[in-house]
Amino acid sequence: MSDIPPLTHATPEQLAEAVERNEHSWFRSMVRVLNGDLEETDKLSRYHCAPGSPIFKGVWGARLAEAEADAVIEETIAWYKARSAPFFFWWVGHGPQPADLGERLLAHGFGVFEKDATAMVADIDALNWDNPRPVELRLEPVMNETQLQQWKATFLESFGIPEWAGQAWVDATHTIGFGRAPWHLLLGTLGGEPVCFGLLYCGAGVAGLNGLGTRPAYRRRGIASAMQLERLRLARELGYRYAVLTASEMGRSPYLKLGFRDTGRRVSRYMWRAA
């Protein structure tokens, strides 16, 4: 489960590969600090951790022959059922799957959670750092229970998602301890009011920008851009030269303006739910 040092002088191909490798490193780190289950074979990789969100349970890197794909999908569903998982993600990215894996997953009861997210990369020092920042905005790591609960509430309101999705991050933090997780939860406040959140995971040689949101009432004030740059500043401080992320079609434009580039690769997520 060891990771690699920050990449330097990376080629475009290495950076394109690092988008998904950063995610996979993140999943392995969850297993390590949350005492979860991890299986990696020549067929696929899959993991399961206790917190009640599908981000803590998932499959990636399928390398299946067409003749065996459906049987492996069924066996994987059974693997999660044996762990009483209410849901899990199946990540479909670049490389062997087989090519029609998405359609096969749908046929086995999965739903589309995110389709063809754009894999993007950037040299952190080459980005546009001139975005203005609201004067009263404070951006800080989550280091106590009050901040954690504010992070959760901001996460939920920003995305309009169920309470359990935020509680999973609270549960994970309580298990690991404040300041001890391999990822960074960041909270933005304006005049003491929580307004935005961010999530950063550095692994596989790059900084992964894994989550960002602003409460609806505070949008279009440059707050999200400030949080984005704060994550990149932190990554650079930690010694990382390159940043990676996946963005929706609607969300990719701000990243292009910031200086990220489209690798041409796409990543999709399918979600299985227990009946």
C-alpha cells in the first residue's frame, strides 16, 4: 500500500494515467485507515469500508473477457451483499473493461451516477493565480468537531444530498482522528458563517481535487475559486507539482480558465443499490 513521491517532469501520458491512479490510491488509503477490506486480482480491484456512503465502497480497474464479465459482475454484487453494503460504486475509466461494461452494469441493476466525467490535469505553478479572494473569507483545515459539523452541513447543502452522505465523512473522521486522515477536509467561512468546502487527496504522485462546493446563497462571489486555489496552494506546500481531477461537462469550463487541460479521457461511475 506504499505510495510514490510527487511526480516531476511528467509526460502528458503519465499525467493522464495519474488521474485515475490518484483515485485508486485514495481508495486504498481508505482501506488502510478505516480497517476495510481490499481485494486486487488480475480481474479487478474492489474495496469496502464501514462509513455509510458509496464513496467508501467500490470497484475499479476491471480487466474482463467478454465471456466472463457477467459472472464477475454477479460475483462482485454477492461480495458486497455478504458485507451488508447498501450500495457501492463501479468506476469505469480508460483501458480494458470490456468496452461494453457500462451497458452490462445497467443490465445487472446498476444506475448511472456520473457519466463521462472529463479527466483533467495541470502544472500547479502554471495556473492562473490572479483570481480575487473575498476579504473576509477564511479557508482552514477541519481540526475540531465544530468545523467537522459545519463541513458536513455545507457539503450537504452545496450538493443537495441526503444526510447520510455527509455523516459518512463525520464517522470516518471520528474513526481516524482529526488531522490524521490521508486526505484533507477544508472549510471556508465568511464572517463566521460556513460557506464552502473542499477535499484534497495527494497520492500516486499528484494532488487530487476530489470535492468542492459552495452553499447556494453564497455562489458567484469568487468563493469557490478561492477554495480551489487554497487546495492547490496546500498541495504545492506539500511538495506536489501537478494537480488532477475529473469534472462534469458543465463544470469543466472554470477549470479550463484556471489552466487545467483536458486529457481526452473520460471516467464514469455506476452505482448499485440493495433492493
